[in-house]
Amino acid sequence: MIARRAVLASAAALALPACETKREITGALLGADAERGHWLRDTSARQQPAASRQTRVVIAGGGIAGLAAARALRKRGIEDFVMLELEDAPGGNSRGGEIAGVACPLGAHYLPVPGDAAREVQHFLEDTGLRKRVAGRWVYDERHLCHAPQERLFFNGVWQDGLLPLQDVGSATLAQYERFSQLVTRAQQQSPFSMPVATTTPSASHLSLDAMTFDAWLLREGLTDTHLRWYLDYSCRDDYGAGLAAVSAWAGIHYFASRHGFQAPGHQAEQAEQAEQADRADHASASTEGVLTWPEGNAWLARKLVEGLGDRLQTGRVVTRIEEGRHGVTVDAFNAGANVMERWQAQHCIVALPLFVAARTVQNAPSLLVERARAIRYAPWAVVNMHLREPLRDRPGAPPSWDNVVYGSRGLGYVDARHQSMDPRPGPTVLSWYSPLPEGDRALLLSRSWSDWLQVAQAELAAPHPDLRERVTRVEVARYGHAMAIPLPGMLGRTAAGLPQTARLSYAHADWAGYSVFEEAFTAGHRAAMRVR
């Protein structure tokens, strides 16, 4: 992820308890520029263009979809294009920064090893050297695969391996784990779950699941165990920004069925045999739980996509108007740095904007775009990066892992930026704590100071880490008011309607898939670029 524009908070610092040597904790608020984004709604602020330029293709939006589109254009030999990005750096939710020399994510922090349905993503990883053929088999660079231990859960007063609650749970809970595993396997056998979703046509069974919430489906199947439901709710909030009471049953099952399934405890031998069979079939990437990650998160991938763009990347541009004409496309964008409106005349425009923004900017917007924009809902997010002068003291149980989660908390736990380091010596690090918020808390997201967010994170991590506050030196909070599209019931049916492509306009954004993950955004951008003539 690429560093974002910082909005400094109050200069007031947090003081440590009086019994310790007083140290100041400094902080800042980062994230999407809400003022710039809201400027689009203020019609009184519109200006006439001060300059007009020409290019073959305009890419409106510099998130992963837009960056993937730029890569695909260049692969085709099309170099005459411009990318207009609202923020001061591209990457969308896949950006990062650093605190006191320690790289950390500002958004997405990993990419599961993609399955064969995500061919375009696989090819990109081959270009970066992350994936290659060795002795006839696909192999991923182990330096970039998540190092062990990968995950742990603070549950019943101790850390345990993995995120599924296991410590001292009863036989009834284990039976429910087994039941859910069987249902996921059955769903996979009825009709394949693929990522990206556009690679298959929704089946009748998928549409049936899409018609109800995950919560309703679980109750129908008699899955009422508290520990199972917490874990499934956590999984949905992790990928979708909302829990099982909000997302569709299709989305809840898709989380597992499109990747590695759901393995109930005690199936290690069976899992090993399945992995071995997958290896022999040369489909290991689709069936194992490998995760690609970096200290700066998916910013590593975003930087690879930005390489070579040069001045074709125009940041600080608020796209205000996209109009398709008989002989071309007109795109107006406000240059925030120069405080002037600019106009681009192009043969084609790739609209790589969130749907609620695209519906405002595309003139005479097609009904499909307007309807989808009205139906979609977004989860607000906060990513709280806390720089520590030294590692935290640890509780008994599983050792420090890449992903560290507290059972029962509203947050999603924290990622340790130094986990991928090959240096075994303890030292300063950054913990990235993730917190999706209910849609109605968007105002709360923006009103909290960085010190407020530190207090929230500290409260959620108090049980395993009571010494957190005394080790923090700086806090930087990335805030996203419209971070992720939530796959509500009915989303899959709307996705099946396709995209409102025209001769000169192509649409590319993860929103069109109904949920926000790298594979969906990248594939959408690649395919939009392939339509350019």
C-alpha cells in the first residue's frame, strides 16, 4: 500500500499514568479524503474547464481495478492513456505507509493464493515473480507467503492456535462444527463457488442462498452454537465488513467454499490427503490456505501495478463528469492541487469508480448503474496502526502470530508488521488493528480523534495485552467511510445482470461483484481494458 495524505489531529498528546516516566504519544488521522470526495456533491463549486487535453483512454479511478486496467492496456501495447485518481496516491484500499521506519498497511493486508478461476491475477503474480513453474509445478515464493504461525485466538484466558474456538469446548460445539463442514462440502458439490464471481453463471442453488441472510440459513439448518456463530460472524466481518445477520447466505458460504472450504477439528489426516491429491492434479493454489502478505500489506502489489505509469498517473483529481458522445468521451476532473477544472477528450473511458460515485458522474447514467448504486451498501472501516517501542508481554498458549484475534470483540484483531521479518531479534514494531463499523456509524468514524481510536483498540486488547498503552509511541488511523461493499441478500441476482457496457464506456470496480476483494477488482479492471478498441 502507498502512503496516503495525512490529516493531522489535535496536537494534544496522551499522557501515561503518573507512576511511569511520562512520554508523549503522538498521532494522526489518515485515510480517504472525505472533503475531496464530498466536493463532488457541491454543485455550486463547479467551474468551467481551464484546459482541455486529448488521450486515447481515460481511466477514472486509481484503485486496484483502475491499476489492473492500466496494466492490461500496456500489455496490449496501448500507452496513450491517463489515470485520474482522487487521492494523492493510487491503490484504493490497498495502500500503506510507515511509522518510524516500520512499514504497515493502511487497508488490505493479504491476498489468498488465487485459484484457477482468477487467471488474470495468477498471470500478474507470475509477472511479479511471486509464482513460477518449478519441475512442472506451480510454486510461490516462500518469502512472501505468510510465515508460521499464521493465526491465533485469545479464548478462555489463553492463546490457542487458529481462529476457530477449541479450548475446552464441548461435544455439542464440535458436532456443530462438523455439521457446518458437511453443509459447505455439500454446497460445493451442488454447484461450484468461484472467485471472481463473473466466471460462472449463478445456479439455482446459489440464488436460493442469495435470497436469505446467512443468519436465517444457519437457524434453518439448526446451527445455533455460540462459538460457531461467533467465528462465522467474524469471518463475514473480515471479508465483507458486516456480520451474518446482514450478509446473504450465499456470501457466508462463499467465504469458505470459494477457497479452502471449512475443516472441522480432527480432520487433519483427511485435509492432508486432499492437499496431496490437489498437488498431483496441479491445483494446489485453489485448495490450500496459502496467504501472500507483506509488512505494508497489499501496497506491495499496488506498487507493482504503478511501476512505469509515470505522468500518465494524475493524482488529486476529482472526476466530476463523464459524458459519452457520438465521436468520443468527455471527462471533466477538478485538479485539487491547482484548484482548476480540467477536461479530457478520449475515445474510451474505463469507469473504475465506486458505484455511488459513478452514478453521480456518468451523464445520462444507464438504469442498471443507477439501480445497482441505489441497492449497494458500504461498511465504514478504521485501521489503527500503533507503533510500539518494544514487543508486548504475552499470555500463555500459542506464540505471537501474524493475525491475532480476541474472542468476542467487535474488532478483527491485529496484524504484526514484523511477522514477515527474517530478523529474529525483538524490536520496535507496528500493530495494525482492524475495526469494521455498522453503516450507521459513518459519522462516528469521522468524528473520533486518533486518541479516541487508541482507547477503543486498547479496551478491546486489554485482556491479552494490558501493557499495550505503555509501549505505544505513535498512532496513525486510516478511516474509510465507504470501504467495502456489503453482499446483502439479492446481490448475486443483481450481479447476474452484467454490466452496462457501451461502445465507449467500460465499467470496472469490485462493487460490480457486490463485495470488495482484490481478485474481483483486478479481474474487473483487466476485462474492462480488453474491451478498448
